[in-house]
Amino acid sequence: MNSTPNHSIQCNVSSCTHHCGSKDYCSLERITVGTHEKSPTQEECTDCMSFRK
């Protein structure tokens, strides 16, 4: 867990190593968003590719 929040990236995935503890922000300067679908049509089809357990 990193404690320096990037206030431009909100996140509530507390199991990610980049999560800022009790603050719902990511500590990375930028993230990569990807998909696991050929043609995504719903937000559930997208993934944060910067996630690290």
C-alpha cells in the first residue's frame, strides 16, 4: 500500500498495492485501462491493467 494519493484517480479496490489505504485513490501517476472483450459494450468489460495484488 502506498500512502500518496493521486487525486485524479479515484479507486476503491483496496486489495491493489497501489491503493491509498483509507483514502479511495490510486497512488500511481497514471493507469492503463484495457478490456478482456473483443468489442466491449459495458463498463464491466473494462479492466484496470495497472492492478497489482
